[in-house]
Amino acid sequence: MAKLPARARRSASSRRPAAAVPRVTGKAASVDTGRLLPLDDRLYAYLLDETVREPELMARLRAETRRLPNASMQIGPEQAQLMGLLVRLIDARRALEIGTFTGYSALAVALALPADGRLICCDMSEEWTEIARRYWREAGIAERIDLRLAPAADTLAELIAAGETGDFDFAFIDADKENYDLYYEQCLTLVRPGGLIAIDNALWHGAVADPACNDVDTAAIRALNRKIRDDTRVDMVLLAIGDGLLLARPSQLEAT
């Protein structure tokens, strides 16, 4: 596939360094939680029944995955629909996925890419991704997906070493939590300014807000949320969808 125009690409060294973003704290930053709408089972069922456009093939994959011991690793259909919309909104052609599982999120992204789009998926499990391959073939988009069974950090480092800095439009991170910070930094190198990095499990079942939870995974997610909040290299928002989806948009290059 042809590379992006030079104006949309950048070198690894051209990104401004991370720095703290000034923000309001204390009473002025308090939130009136009474204004928040509780998403109970009835309202969530309405959301799914009335607004989700899940293709039948994706519904079958989601149902098959629910029977697996690690079914909770799969994103929900409303998040998959959001990710597909985001991919289309930024006119993505090249995408990365770190953590593929049975391929549901990859299917959502690949279906949103143009016919000549490309998605590189990083995972370690031949067993889980064999399910993914089966559905990708049935969907007719297997040729858009390059599955690499290797440590994700190694695959991303190889892409950087191959000169693909700034060549990607979208990245989805949903893998081992203790390496989230590393994946974030690697994706910042690989994703173009104006692209998008989506990070799953940013609320981690609510554990990030519990001072008593200090296990390795919770601490890693909590630290990354705080880091990205203060990172001037990106625009960001954390959405309360699924288990929390943090979106980071790499900033445009500084004028020279």
C-alpha cells in the first residue's frame, strides 16, 4: 500500500516532549454525580436493541466467544460500533491492534476500513486467533488483516525499525496491562498526527478508583490514565463505555 502523504507523517523525534497540562483541581473540579444517568439493565437493553447495528456475523462471533472461559476479554457491540465509526471519521487506511483474542474488535475495525485498508493484529494465542481467522474469512476481509503471533512490543518495534513511523491512522490497545505504557509510547511513534489511539479497560471494572486496589494491572492502568491526562503530546478523553475507553489523538507537528 502507498505511504501516507509526507505532510501527514512525522519522525519519532518530532513529537514535542510530554509535559503536565494545567488543570483545575479541588472544589472547582468536583462533579455533580446526580446529573449522571445510571445505565441499568433495562436502559442498556434499550441501547443494544434500538441503536446497535451489529452484523449477524459479528453477533455469532460474540456468542461463540461468550462460551469461552475468558469471555470477559471481548468488547461489547456498542463499543465495536463506536470504534468502527471512529475509524471512518478519521478516514483510516492503516490500523494496529494490540491484543486480538477471538477477533471481534479486529472485525469491527477491518469492516470499517476501505477495501485496500490494512490492519496489523498482534497476539500470542494460536488457539484464540484461529477462531478470529475463521470469521475474518467468512466476512471476506481476511486479506485486510495481517496477524502477527509474537510479543506485541517486538512487532511494534520492528515496524518502527522498518521506517513506518507515522504511517498508521488508528491503534487499539487491549492486551497485557502492565505493558500498556510501552504500547502507548510505541503507538505514539507509529500513529500519525491527527490519528487516534484507543485504549481499552481504562476504568478496569472500577478498580482504578479504589485506593485499596494496588495490584500490578490496576496500578499500570491508573498510572497511564494519569500520564495521558497530563501529556501535551495528545488530546484525550476517557469514555465510560464498556470497561472504559481512553482516546488519545496525537497532536499536529509544531511549526518549524
